[in-house]
Amino acid sequence: MAFPSVPDDDDDETGGLLARETPGDNAGALSVSEISQMLKRTVEDRFGFVRVRGELSGVKRAASGHLYCNLKDDKARLDAVMWRGSTGRLSFLPEDGLEVIASGKMTTYPGRSNYQIVIERMEIAGEGALLALLEKLKARLGAEGLFDEARKRPLPFLPKTIGVVTSPTGAVIRDILHRLSDRFPSHVVVWPVAVQGKGAAEQVAAAVRGFSALPEGGPVSRPDIVIVARGGGSIEDLWCFNEEVVVRAIADCTIPVISAVGHETDTTLADYAADLRAPTPTAAAELAVPVRGELAALLSELHARQRRGMVRMLSLRRERLEARSQRLPRPEALLQAQAQKLDDLGDRLRRGLVQRTALARAALDRDAGALRPSLLSNRVGRERERLAATRLRPEIVLQRIEAARQKVDALDRLRRQLDPRAPLKRGYVLVTAPDGSVVRHRADAAALASLTLEFDDGKLDVAPGKAPRSAPRARPAAQGGDQQELF
């Protein structure tokens, strides 16, 4: 078997089998880590600060809080990372498809031998990209039904308390208070918030939820209407009112909300979620309350109409009454027949009395002729003879007295038989309770603490459980002499 020949040391070929160092050569072999570090320093020195415009893709947030994504255009792609400390300063939520401008520095990642940008600041690339993000968020929230017209609630006609969510130092709150005082002075509760910049969206959402959570009759009056207001500005200035947290807070509010953000041409997602959109904060105050002067004029007009209506109704009823009263007959005509009948009956009564008196006088004259003194004397004599013939005989009275005495004796005997103490003479005892009632049963006696035993010769108080011991009864003498007891 033939082996390849080994070239001599003097051979100048470059394809040798073993690596050899040439004396005086300053390009020694570098390790992978060394070349990676050299590349890292070169890239970071050369690109210590860059601003890159591109479209976000593959956005994901790690559990550590770091943000990983890619920046791409139609020809290239660049890995990007944003550390947790920088993500907390973001004023929007990064998502795929959003065109941004990222500021940071370029570096390499030796673990995968690629380069990436460490983003320190991220901004949306122009109003076009911001509007695209707005439309995408609007479509997503609209699909959830947050902007449906069926959710809109009518505003109360005359609210007692109005809650305002706005900056306490701007001109907006002064315009609202001034307009309310002109139209209808109301009680206003202001929840001060920042309306622009970082954290403004969270403050506005917290204020809306705070008003919604106020209890009825609490120390702070619960508003009947909430006005979310801000002056005009660019889309970037008004962006906090496009944040999802604000939109959801307005949609979840239990109090009707008026959105008055920006001028008439400015539109935010808060306008879609609110129950009513006002073109300006001043217009929001006008929509919240009516004009007191107009209400007073309306009440006066209604009162006048009421009076005119009552007068008209009374006049019409009076005319109808007069027209109907003319058709009625005169009162004397209605009473003529009854007056004639009364006169007729009076005449008949007078004639009847005269006739009745004449008849009575004739009867009296007729009967008086039959009454003679002799008749009365004869009647009196006969009655006197009957009275003399009727005499009381003693035997009749004695018989009645004897019958009554026998009846009384029978009742007395019955009384003695029914006397409850009569059996006491025969050795019986009457048992009574402490209240004087008669005890008839053994169970009733056992339930009482004390009893009274009434004998023929007196009473004795005893307790059922401590009855006095009686002397042993003497046994009768046995017949036939002394005999021992069997028991």
C-alpha cells in the first residue's frame, strides 16, 4: 500500500496537513470567543447609537419583562431586544404589523453569531402608522361590542351632580363651570387627572371607575353624569383617550358618560365608547343640563296655557249650562199640579173632620140616652153582693201553708244529703289543694307540694312525700287463745 508523501519543511505549499506558525507572523489564530468579542466591540463602537425604521414582527414579551421582536422591511430583517427597564417607558402597546422608529445601539449576540439592536426608545413612525394602529384597535374593540348603539344610555334630564374627569389647571374645567353656571347651576365634582403623557390613560381610567364605584348617599355625591374632557391637540396629544384601558373603563361605567375630547374634528375611541359625544367641552356642558331660563319660560307658558284652558272650559260649561237651563220649565210650573192637589186634599180633610165630628156627636147623643142612674146603681149593688159572698176560710189558708212547709222540708233533706261535709261525720276525709280546690285523683295529689285534709273535727296540712306515720293498727285477738302469727 502506498502512502502520500509528506512535503519537506521547506515546501511553500499552503495546503499542509498540520498548522504551522511562520516566524515573525503577527496574524496568529484567534479563538471563536475572541473574534466574537472583537466583532461585538467593532459593531458597538461603530453603531453606538442608531435609529431604525421598520415594521414590527414576532413581538413577544418574556416572563422576565424583556421584549423580543424583529424589525423588517421589504428586503431585510433585524433582530431586536428591549430590556424591561425600557419597556416600562413605552407609551403604546407594541404589536405585529406596526411601523415604528427604534432608537438604540447595535450589538452582537455571540451565542447565535448574529447581530441585533438593543432598543432604548420606540416610537410610532408617523401619523400614518398611528392611525393604522388606531383602526386596528378600533376594529378589535368594536368586535367585542363596546361601541354598539344598543349599549348607549339616555342622559338624565336634570342631573343633580356632574362628575368631570379632566386636568384641574387647564381652560377646559373653567369653560365647563362657566357654561354650567350660565345654563343651570349644578353641583360639580372634579376628579383631577393628567390628560397627556405617560400614565395619563391609567389616571383617566381610574377616575372613571372611581366615579362609577361611589355609593349612593356617601360622603362624596355620586354623579348623575360623568364628563371626560380635554382640549384640542394632535393625535399624539390625544392618544391616551385611545388607550384600551380608557375605552373599557368608559364602557363599563354604570353612570352615563359624555366624551368631550378635543375639538369638533378630533375623534378618539373614547367618543365611540361613551354614551354621548360632545364636539367640545363647552358643548358637553350644554348637553348635560338644560337652560334654566328656558325651563322657567316653558313652565310659565304651560301655566298660562293651563289657565286659558281652564277658563275656556269653564266658559264652555257655563254656556252649556245656560242653554240647558233655558229648556227647563219654571219652578212654579213644576209645582202647580202639586199645589192644586194639596189644596184639594186640604178641602177634603176639612170636610172629613166636620163629618166625623157630626157622626161622633150623634153616636154620643144616642148612647147618652141609654145611660140612667138606676142602671149604674143596680150594677154596683150586684157587685157588692158578690164581694160579700166571697169570704176567706181559715182551713184554706192552713192547707196552703202546710203544703209549702212540706216542700221546704223536702228541700232541706235534699240539702243535707248533698252537703259535701256530711260524709265527714261518717269517717271520710275531704282533700283540698292549697288554693282550696278539691283534689279528686291520686296523680293530682302527688303533683302538689302540700295538701289539706279536712276531718269532721278540724283540718290537717300534710305533704304528699312526708305523710305522718300512723300508729300500727292493733290486730284482733285470735279466737281460741293465744296463737302465734303466721307472718
